[in-house]
Amino acid sequence: MKKTGITIVILALIYSISFGSYSGGTGEPNSPYQISTVSDWNDLMHTSADWGKNFILTADVNLQDVNVTPIGNSTTKFTGTFDGNGHKIVNVDINQPAVYVGLFGYVSKGTIKNLGVEDVNYYGMGLTGLG
């Protein structure tokens, strides 16, 4: 019985790590990944394998005190769809003086729409902005 219980716990942890990202959705066009928390935004920033997927913002997200890095870069561009759904990202500070920066750093054939931003400060090399 102990081995079965341990196996179930391990499988549950693997499932939550592999499939528990974001607040919902599959990343497909009819079921975009749902972004509603700072944790969701962190997952998006650090999971470049998802940058070709579909996302929808389901609540305002406050990024105060978050080490924000751009979504999309020269190596892995953001090619997906990000629908702000009328919500906003607030309190963004990006300080990366050696690179071009933005909330979305490099978008290629991707779509960003219906997104509001407030209290955004960027410091980067040359081209800076929202994406």
C-alpha cells in the first residue's frame, strides 16, 4: 500500500508540474492559456516553448516587485496570440541596459490585442517599448 500511495503522489506532482501551468486552457485557439496571476505571467516569461501558443488575460496583473523579462527574444520570438481581453498589466519595471527590451521583446507574426498597460518603466539598449 505504501508504494501505491507514493506512486500516486509522484504522478500527481508530475501532472501538476507538466500540465498545471497557467490558470487554465490548453494554448489552442479555442482554449487559450488563461493568465490571471503573477505566477501565470512568470510561467509565460520563462516558458519559451509556449510562445507560439494562444493566451488570454482574465484579470488585471500587477507586476510590482517582479523581475520582468521580455516575452520573445531574437532566439525564440513570440509568434502566438495574446488577447488582453480588456484587462491590463500594471507596475512593470524592466532594467536590462544591454539588450532591446519590452513587455514583449520580439514578436514575429504574432498578435497582441486588447491589452492595457499602466505604470511601465523600461531601461534598455536602443529600441524599447511594449513589443
